[in-house]
Amino acid sequence: MKLIVLDRDGVINHDSAAFIKSPGEWRPLPGSLNAISRLNQAGFHVIVATNQSGIGRGFFDMAALNAIHDKMHKALAQAGARVDAVFFCPHTVEDGCQCRKPKTGMYDDIARRLNTKLAGVLMVGDSIRDLEAAAAVQGQPLLVLTGNGKKTQRAGNLPPGTRVYADLAAAVDTLVE
């Protein structure tokens, strides 16, 4: 199975330090929806894995998250694209859960539900948490310089073998040549 796991905020859509709390705040990054369409056309199963601690912090609720994802799915469909599943962690760092990246619980759940191994699976993110979680499950970390990506790159300490791209579209250019 050709599989790719994408972080949401900063990879597919614009990120915000104040969180994406409503559908009105969700805005796709230029080229990201078309990039996902190209992944679909190349036979990839596209999964989103996203930390959403705004729920745990009380900034928004499940109804708002569902509405945001509904807007994302509709925008993807208009671009001829789809994501096969969205996995999320609603917890804060203080909750100490196993699903919040950089811990691997969300990725372990993906592997279990899809009945697959994640070794070598492409995993795209814009933060060190995304990359560390990918490396911990032996995935292939890809850093995009959108969202927090430039800050993450400047901070260094990227997992060995991390590939760096300007954005999701640039990453997809190399994946589906």
C-alpha cells in the first residue's frame, strides 16, 4: 500500500498561533489541495494526523473540529482530491497522553486500523514533533517550510534522513515524478 501521512495545520492549511478554531479560519495553503490530488492520482492513500490541543484547552469543541474537517473535505473534493482518514489528538501536553505527537499513539492507531507497518512511510510535517513521531515509527520524515517549518529548520536537531521541501507541492513534485 502506498501511504503518506500529512500533518494538517502548516502543511495543508495556514496555521495560527491562536489555533484554527472555526471553518472560517481554515484556509488551504497555495498548491496543497492540488498536491493531494496528485498524490491520489499516483495511488497514494492520504492520511491526516494532527494534534488539536485547542479542544483540550477549551478553545473549540468537537462540533467545530468536525465543521473544520467538513470544510477541508469539501475543498479537497472541489480540487479532485481526498484524504482517506483524519486522526487527531485532542489533548494538551499536560494530559500526558500517548497520542499527542511526538509520541506515537496516533501513528500506532493508523498502523493498526490500516493493518500495515509504518516503516518507510512518508510523513510530512512542519514541526519537530511531527518529524520525531515519524522517526520513532521508522517512517520517512519530510519537513515542509510552510507553517512552522522554517523555524523548525533553523532550530536544527532534525531526525537523521529528514528531507526538506519548500511546501507540500514541492514535496509531491519529487514523489510522483
